Amino acid sequence: MTLQTNTPTEETLKEAVASLWWMPLVRGILLIIFGIIMFSSPGSTLLSLIWFMGIYWIVDGIFSIIEGLRGHTEKSRTWTIVGGIFGILAGIFIVGNPVIAGMIGSGFLATLLGIATIANGTVMIFAGRNGHWTWWGLVMGILYVIFGIFIFSHPLLTMSSLVWIFALWALISGVLAIVLAFKMRGLAKA
């Protein structure tokens, strides 16, 4: 008795992949739209993201409280409930005061980025890359330290520039996703 397996042929795999070509197309179009919106109104985009984060924390806090009350958690039920309460309170503060929350969050994140960049630069200055000291590592380390000091001393400028970086990323990713979609579509014809 011969056991026959139904392994897909290369042709059926190509057809299966080609039939999904529209998924990266839709994703690419949405990314391009999102990038254009971020470029055209970075302030309202940032405000929307802050509100979204606040709403997320409120909803996550509610789910944490429910999870803690029902006992379906591997963590401590009490700490799950306490964490949920703090999440809801933080979410309410963020939604009610998005500008202040954005400034606090931006300052904190920029401080962390600045410290990490200065630390990396310092390591490059004294140890070089991969433990081997070089002149190039010294120059790069000095540039890292200067950039880290700039990030650290200008947190709001650093964070506002991230919106532009994300917008550029969205546009480039969207175009690449659309190119991928048409390459996938062409697989069925190949």
C-alpha cells in the first residue's frame, strides 16, 4: 500500500501567494495615507497618538482589573488589580491632559535616548567597536556623545522630529509594500 501525500507543487504555492497580492497593496496604500497625514499635520498626529495611548491604558486597566477579579492570571491578583487601577488613572490623566502628558513622556523618552547615545559614544571612544580601538571609533564616539547631548538638552525638538521620521518611514514602507503586491500578483503569471 502506497501512502500518497498531497504536497503542494511549486505552481500551487505560487498561485496561493499570488492570490494574496491585495493584502500588501491595501497595507501600502494605508501606510502612504498615514504618512501624508503625518506630514501634513504632525501636531494633530502626535496629539492623536497621545490620546490613543491614554485610551489604550484605560481599556487595558479595565481588562487587568477584570482579570485580577476573575483570578485568571499567573501574576498576583492583588497586583494585577492595583496595576489596572493605576493604568486607568494614568489613562484618564493622559486623555484629560494630552499636552502635559506628551511633554512629560517626550522628556522622559528623550532623556533615555540621550543617555543611551552618550553611553554608546563613550564606549566607542574608549573601547572602540568590538573591543578594538580605532580612530574611526574615536570620531564616531565623539559624534555620538555630541548627538546624545543634543538629544538630552532638546527633548521636545527630538520627539517632534520623530513624527517626521515616522511619516517618512510610512511613505517608504507603503511604496515598498505596493511594489511587493504587484510582484506577488505577477507570480501567478510567471
